[in-house]
Amino acid sequence: MSRLCRCGKIVKDRCDCTGNRTKPTGTTTQAGYDQAHRVASERYRAKHPLCERCVMLYGATGAKPSKDMHHIVSITKAPERRMERSNWLAVCRECHEDLEGDSMAGMAVKQWSDASYEGALEGAQGNRGYQNV
């Protein structure tokens, strides 16, 4: 399925443009994605199995699995925030591309997720654990 890239090209997968992003230099470890980051990312995504943005937009039943860790403020711009959970979103690949470079949109998703993500998942499961008193 084709989509429109931010640069204006119609592409099937990823566009070869860099958009507003700077090209990464060095290894992924040098960029801040070391073993500690990988482990923390996997733990965070285990607690957020569905894309946080999809759940916000479409509900838990319409959400895709989270495959990526998105940094609301990029590691390039704020390397000191790379391990802050308040700077992370567990997202699907499509939402990751949509959020890339848009920290305001990322912050809006994070704010919604902190307040409503767990409740949205529980609601989709039929409120298991809820007892009528």
C-alpha cells in the first residue's frame, strides 16, 4: 500500500529522504542505543504491548502491536533523556514514522497514555477484575 511521505513523494515503504531528521553517524551504541537501552525498551514495550498512539486514536481493539520505542525528544537533541520513561512511547512502525520529529504530538500521546492507556486496555478486555459490589 502506498503512502505520502512528508517530502511529498509517494512511497511503498520508507522514503529515502531524511526529512527533518539528521543522518545518524557512528554505531547504534554510539547513538545511545546500547544494551541498557535495549533491555529497558523491551521492558517498557512489555508493559505497553499495543501502540500507545493507536490505542489513543482507534481504541485497543483497533490498535497494532508496539514494535518500536519512540523518544519524544530525540536522543540527538537530548541525550540525557534517552533513559527517561517520560520521554518514551511504545509505538507501531507507522505511528513511529508519523511522530518522528513532532515532539508536540508525542507529548500529547504521552499525556493521554499516562492517564488512559491501562483503562483502555481493561475496557477492551471486558473489565476483567471489576467486581460488582
